[in-house]
Amino acid sequence: MATSTGNFDRRANHLLRSIRLCGGCVPLHRLQLQFSDSVIQTLLDKELVQVQNTGRGFLLEIAKDF
């Protein structure tokens, strides 16, 4: 179980790094191909990222307080 938790944490940290490297925000549809919904939802629940509706789609961005 610890291995799967560690793997999940690595995926979440990888997602945060990826968003930072892209300037702090990434179109959500692009991430859904690379990361599971549960990884994205966990970061949302921890308030590390937030979703912004641009009117043309959704962006996942680093939370301002983070």
C-alpha cells in the first residue's frame, strides 16, 4: 500500500512541476490525457491548484496562496 501511495504522491508532484514549467497554468483537457482524475482532484482538494473557466475552456493553475 505504501508503494501505491508513494507512486500517487510522485504523480501529484510531477503534475505540480509540469504546471509550474508551463507558466503556472495549463489547459485542463491537456492534463487529463497524462494524469488521472484522482491526482487532479487531490490537488484541488488540497487547494494547491484551482480551475479557471476562460469562457473557451478550463485552465488548471497553481493556487495563488500556494
